[in-house]
Amino acid sequence: MMRATLKRLPSTDQGTTGILTCEDFCCFMRELPWRDNIQQKSCIPVGEYMVVWGNSPRFGMCYHVTNVPNRGSILIHSGNYTGNMDKGFKTHSHGCLLPAKRVGILDNQEAGLLSGVALRELVSFFATQPFILEIQNASDSAVPSE
């Protein structure tokens, strides 16, 4: 089974950016800011998770990140914004992971760019097979673990 690593950069109110790598595949991954693993407000804790292909009522067939403590329905889907809505930022994520080819600015907010392209490449690379996702902090100042 393949193993992917997501190395997160420090989290801000505009979201958390990480770099997902597995063999010769690489993309950015955007998530919500770290907010103590609160459902629909926070990125998920550092750790290892099984990622499986399955159906979502909203997004159709997509990857699901499973066994996240105290959380459910965490998907990998396309989208741009991952900001803290309580602080006035836009978000397309309510705890999910959003792949991106690049990170930049949209409407004066940090965002993932070319997300649909990155998602199609990710699905093609993993070929809808399950994989293990290891989430790590790139530095001690990044998202804390639980």
C-alpha cells in the first residue's frame, strides 16, 4: 500500500498549507487553520490516517480520510479558500483537504490555485486505491499535535 506524507507549514487565520508527496507525485494541500480539532473549524491533528475511495452525497466519488479522532466526513475535494470564517475569511472547506497546484492570492485572501487539476492528478496517481496519509509538521511552530 502506498504511503503519502503531508508536511504542513505554519497555520494562519487564512488556512494551513502543506506539501503532499508520494513517490514522484507532489501537490500543495490546503486545510483550515488549526483550531484544536474542532469539527468544521479546524484542520485534522498530526498523525497517520487511512484514506479510502468512496461516495459523498455532495461531491460524488472522492477520497475519504478515515479514523480522525472525534471527526468524520473528512474528504479530499477541490476548492480554493480555507480561511477561518469566524475571522471573516472565506472557506470551501469544513475540515476537508483541498489539493492545489499552486498557492497564491484570490480576492485578497491566500488560496489554493488550480485545485481541480491537482485533484484529478491526485486521483489518477492513486488510481482510487486506498493509501496511508501521514501528516507532519514542517517545524515546531506549525500545527500542534493532540
